[in-house]
Amino acid sequence: MTNSIPEFEDADCVLITGSNTSEAHPLISTRIMRAKAKGAKIVVVDPRTTQMSLLANLHLKQQPGSDVAWINGMMNVIINEGLADDVFIEKRTEGFDELKAAVAEFTPEYVEEISGIPAYDLVAAAKMYAEADAASIVYSMGITQHITGVDNVLSCANLAMLTGNMGRPSTGVNPLRGQNNVQGACDMGGLPNVYPGYQKVSDPDIQAKFEKAWGIRTENGGRKTGSGLLSPVTGLSDKVGLTVTEMVELAGSGEVKTLYIMGENPLMADADINHAKKCLKNLDFLVVQDIFLTETAEIADVVLPGASFAEKDGTFTATDRRVQLVNQAIEPVGESKADWEIINMLAKEMGASGFDFSSPEEIMAEIAALTPIYGGYSYERLKNGNVLQWPCPDAEHPGTPYLHKDKFSRGLGKFHGIEYKAPAESADDDYPLTLTTGRIMFHFHTGTMSRRAEKLNKEVPEAYVEIHPEDAIKVGINGHKRVTVSSRRGEIELATRVTDRIKPGVVFIPFHFAEAAANALTNSAFDPVAKIPEYKVCAVKIQTTADPVLEVCNESYKSKN
Amino acid sequence: MITEIRDKVAEQLEKLDGIVALRSTEDGAAPYLFQQGDNLEELVMNPRYPLSKTASKLQKRFKDAKLGVVARGCDVRALVEMAKRNQIDPDRLVVIGVTCTSEEAEFCFCAEPAPNLDQWSGSTLIGEPVPGAPPNPIVAEYAQIPYAERWAFWKAQFTKCHKCFGCRDICPVCFCEACALEDPLWVEPGLLAPDFPMYHLIKAQHMTTRCVGCRQCEMACPADIPLTVLYDLVRQDVAELIGYVPGADINEMPPFTLTLADAAIESDLVY
Amino acid sequence: MDYKNIQTICPYCGCGCALNLEVIDGEIVGVLPANDHPVSQGSLCIKGWNAHAFVGHEDRLKKPLIRKNGQLEEVSWNEALKLVAKNLGSIQKKHGADSIGVLTSAKCTNEENYLLQKFARAVIGTNNVDHCARL
């Protein structure tokens, strides 16, 4: 997030898209609702009616995958109505002409054809956003999980810059990260192209810095340690590594032989999981470190029991770059161990030096020394209740509540003219409905944790598909009948919820349920840059399945008559 | 006053096995069971938590322990209601009562900011009692709204509900293991916002003979729903119609059979 | 007889709400909100209020497992770590470091993520490091 969670309260307009905020990020929706109570305008753009959209001033229901079109359309209106922030564009940005040319054809009427959003609603939304003093954009995976994920994000940035809604409190572009430490995992270099703090692996100076710090090259030459188990690393690789989607694919083709997976469950989370499972089964060796025997752990060669959040110290980084202490409440269950201890032990087993940490606090000291944006963090500071949002480069730095205050990281903000591209797969005669996936309030991600929480699972114990009454009639569903939903990649059987909360022609399935995994259906076509799969759009068909209870009744009825 | 409280706790710890109070450390402030040897400099009076529930949990877990609790007026009223429902054994609990200040009373619109310890043997009162604060003016304003509009008002409020159950979980007198709010017979599970009006009216109805006016539910509500306006109103009605005031008299049983059924569910404590 | 609250951060979404884990004699018995936290301000959602529920679940893995004759069997830490070290080493030697991939975790701490990417880059020698941020 460019800005902080508490800042939402003081926004004059919040534009929410691709985020079911009140269910997926409830305590952020609290702040947005407070802004509304103070008079802010709330605009929701989402194919589904959500709690947030019911409370919003305006709800636009777009066709899934049409985000570039409606955002371009809003910018078209803003430019034509003279609502652009000319001073901000002049002083802080470049490439405006390119943007202006790109959005020229996206008139509200043309956008209505692509997105299904009524032209007058689009104009109203554009005005609400552009006329506000401080307007904030909130998005989540509904923007990123498309083959045009990067285009969608750039479009949001275009819109914010066009109206000068950057670098001030309660403005900005605010992606809500879905997992408690997904921000931290990125910050810590859990990415194929960067070391901790987004320092590029391809930069020779950065490479040299880490080689020195990690003892790979010493003053007098190469590395000295090693057990002979493996070839010692004599220099850090400057080659950008593989993303998770590529690793899975190359596991299938045999180029990747081994995966070491810590606390992730790709066999539920990946798109097209039937294919992913085939790929992972082809590995020579699969190690999974987790707290439960997840769907992925079930096919592993070695499973290492990790400790849960309640059983260890450390830090998590929240979606607004806020680094916070995690404190151990109880001893690890059974013989499980904190993940940092396991890695320490494994590295030592392999004869590696530099893994002698006796506490997470010591690891944080090394992180701070090597990661400029985390340079000012220490457990000492965090313990005193300081709210420290990165960048926090030194021990005196107070942290950064909002980014891009006087300049962008690259200097001038660059407008990108973005063309609209249709989703990889559209509904057709064979698969006439568009499936979109997402979360619900009562469960979390692949369900590993929430489905084992009695009170959460009691609220929603099974998977369901949301379908509009018009479509339900066409398919022949009445009441809570079970159905089979199939795509070109797989099929699942699940319950139905007939509701006008969803757009006609679109169906929604939460992805938390292993026994009816939505990702058996989703399309693994991905964004060429971010390599993010298109979870939010694929084509499916629905057939009613036999109802076992009804069948028994019918049988007994027949036999008696 | 805090020094006086700490001194009293130190004195009582020589006779008791432990005392429930708030402890503040570098990680934050929360309920804690103080025992001999603990640093009493860490004992504080803010923020507020449902200490009656902590005391109840500990009494059930440690059946022979003689415990104490540092309690404000509302905490003591909650202890009274919990005792009536067999969730607190008053004979095994020593109360160190602490008066609230006028400012605190005004903040909570509290009519009875000093704990009433008449019915708690071995208890002590610390601080000078201050008079009750005037009631929440919003309650009177609300009473002017025509009935037809009240429905729309509450519907708009409850449409914001996240169904976190926080109003129940933080409530110092909610304890049932089988909660009607989780019973599919009354409230359809898995919906957001939860069914209107069932979810909230069941909660309000259960509050009629229980609510001690601590206002923790409203502070815990992530949707900023003015729950205490509703509960103040139902309490007023019950006081007028039945003459029952929750938390006032440990010997006066709650008037609704509903709560007697609750007591039967968890009756492992006998007094 | 021991009762305390440990303030920590919710394991669910990215809001980063603080919560208190109520601990009696080394067992987590409940959750209380954290009143002084800048984001959660004494509130939680239903997931936060139930953040402790999975921790003590009977399905928790309690010992390392190794697949033997097609079945996962409980083994000692020593045996499991030795096998992982041996196999990672031999695959790295035979097929090169880039034949190995590592997934760090959006559920683990910063320190753990740091350590695992350091392990991948400095010990194995590959930048094949990613996690489910996209998924």
C-alpha cells in the first residue's frame, strides 16, 4: 500500500475494485465505513454485490476481465470534463500525451459495450473520484489475478496520478495483501529477481554486497566451508530465477528436480491444480515444511513439522508496510520446531556457515544490516510499541506512513497508455458461464487453518457456487440442489446459492474447500510480466447432479407403488 | 490511587492464591493472574477487559483456588450476574473494588460508577465514590424517533455487521457454550451481514436481564454499531416493567426462564 | 496455576491486527482483542477471534515424516534432516543448482523468509525462490 490503513478514515472518496473488503480485510473496511460516516463517497466496482457494495454510494458491476476498459473510460471522462490535476501532471509525471491518446477511444458508451457498466454510472463514478480532495484506490486480487494483471495495476496508478491522488495522506493506490505476511515474504526476497529489500539479483554491486555479507567471497578468495554434500557456491547467481508457476511447469517437464516448500500449499492455491499435481508428482524429491498435512504435503517425500504463529517469535509485515512483533505464547506442539530453527539445522547439516542464529532477533539484525528499507528496525524499537512502516532506513527514522511524497522512486511518475485485452478464456457455447473465484469472511486461503477452526467451519462448512436466478432457471436448479461445475480443465461437485448478488452470466466459487477445489477449474494462463494466473476469469458450465436423498426417496416411492 | 491498589493487592496476595487484574508490559495491557513474587508495578486499571469472564475461567479450571479480582463498578455488576448463573462462586472470590473517576463515568454514561460491595465478603473499596453520570443523550434522542423509522434505523446499522461475534465474546456476562447466535434454528449460518433482525435482536433480548452497562461491546464492534443505545433501551424497559436491574442484587434471580435454562447447561459450579 | 495474555499478530489476512492469546498453564484457551493497537483498536473479525482454534488441532504434525514404501512414516529429526541434506546435495551436484526450487511463505515470519532465501541463494546457489504472493 502506498498509504496507511488509518488514513482511509480521512479520505473524501474511496474507489474499491477487485476487493471484497469487508470479508477479506474486515478491519480495513471499518476505516472505509468511518470515512463514509464522515461524508466520503464510496465507489465499488465489482461483478458481485458484497457487503461493501451495499453500503457504497455507487456500485458498478463490470464483466470480469474488463478492468482496463472501465479505468480507461473513467480517465477519458476525467480528461474531457477538465477534472485532471494539471499541476500534478506537469510537475510530477511524464508520458501524459501517451495516456491521453490511449484513453481517447474509451468513451463511456464504448466502455459500456465491453464492461456492461452503464455509461451514466461510469461518468458519475469518474466525477466522484476526481472531484474529491483526497481519493484513495483500494484493490486486491480482483485486479491482479488476470492475464492483464500488470496492465490493471498500471491503470490504477494512471488514474491516481491523473487526479494528483499520490504522495498525500488518504490518497494513493492501495493493494490489500491477502495473507498476514505476504508483504514481508516479498520484502525478504522471497522472489526470484530480488534479494531482501527489492535489491536486484542482476545488479553486480548488490551481488558483491551479499557475497561478502554471506561469506561467499572473503577478502582472500573463495568460500571455505562445505560438507562435501554439495558443490560449494563460489558466487551468487545473477540469473533471475523461476516463479512458482514456472517451477511447477518445469517440474512437469523434468527440468526442475526438487522443490523445498515452506508453509505453502500450491496444490490448492495454484490454478489448474490437476495439472499442477501431475507436475509435482514428477519431481525427484519434494520437501514440505508445514503445520498440517496439506494437499501438497500429502505427496511429499519428506514432511517437516513447523511451529505455528503462536509458538514462535518473529515479525510480520502488514499490508501497509507495518512491521510488527510476533510473540511466542506456548511451546511448539509435539516435536515441531519454528521454521527458522529447521532451516538453521538443515543448513548446518549441509555444512554451511552463516546459520548459527540463536533467536529471530539476531536474524533481524542481519536483515537490517543488509536491507536499506529495513535498516532502522530492531526488536528493541518494535517492543516499545513504535509503529514503523518501511522505508525505515536507520535507527532514528520514524518510518514512512505514505510513499511518493515529493517524488516517485523513479523520479517522475510515468503514465502508461494501456490497451484493453480480452481475458484468455471467454464464455462460449460449450462453457457458457464466466467463473470468478475469491474469499469469504469465514474462511482463509486454502482452508488449512480456518477449516480446522470449529466456529469458522460451522458458519460455512461446504463449498458452494453463487449463481444468478436467471442462470439457475436455465440450468434447472431450484433450492439448494447440488451441481457439477466443469471447465476445460476439471470438474467439481458442490452446493448452490441462488442469489441476485451475482451478475447474470457470472458464477462465483470460494476457493477454500479442498473437496470441491475451485482451482481445479481455473485457467493457468498468466500475465506475461507478473506470471500471475487468471483466477478471476474462466469459462465453465453447470449441470445438476443427482441428489442422493431425492434418489432414495424416489426409489422407496417406486418400490411401494 | 494506583499505589493504593497495588498495596492492597500485595497484602491480599499473602492470603489468596492469585488476583485477576490488568497487567501492562511492553507488549501491551491485558488481563493477568497476579501471584506472589510478580512485579506489581505492572498492575494497571486500563484499558478494560471482561475480568468477570477471566475469573470464571480460572475458578472453573482451579477448583480449589481462592482468587481475588480488581474490579470497577461494572465488573462487580457482571460478577453478580455471573454468580446468579453459576459461573462465579462468590465464596471463593475476594473483590478489590475500585471507584471510577467522574470523567470515566461520563465517558461510559455510567449511573453507578462505584462498585457495590455489600454482598461480597472480605472485599475492599479503594477510592472515593463519585455520583453517577447522566445517561447517553442519544438514547433520549432516539426515543423521539417514530416506531416506523426505528426499524429502518436499526436495519441500516445492522447491515454493517461483520458477524465477528465480538459483542458476545467481549461481553462480561455472555458465557453459554451453546449460543443461540450460532444455532441454525435461529440464525442462518454463513451470511454476511447476518440475518436481520434475528441475530441482533436475540443478542439484545439476552441482554435485557444481563447488561451491566460496561460498553465493551460497542468498543469492540468493528462496524461501529451503537449497540449500547439498544441495550440501554431494553434495560430501561425491563427496569420499568419488571423492576429488575442487572447486577444490583446477588440474591435476586433473573426474571426470565431463558436464563435459567442457560444455567442448567453449565452447572459445574455450585454455590 | 498460571494465566497470562501474550500479544501477537493475527495469522490470517494482511491487516496486521494485534490480538492477545489467553494462556492457562501453557495451553491457549481463547483470544482477546488488543485495545491499544493502531489498526485493530480493540476490535477483531471472526477469524481473529478464532485465531487460536487451529493451533491445538489434533491434525497438527508432531514429528517429521519420510515416505517409505509409498507411505509417510514418522521418523526422528536427525533421520529426516540427513535425508533432505543428502538428496538436496546430490541433486544440486548432478543437475545443477537451478534444478532446485524453493518456496518461502506468506504465513511465516520475516526472519524465516529471510533465512530460507539465504539458504537457497547462498547454500544451494539458485535464485529459484518464490512464494504464493500471486496465488
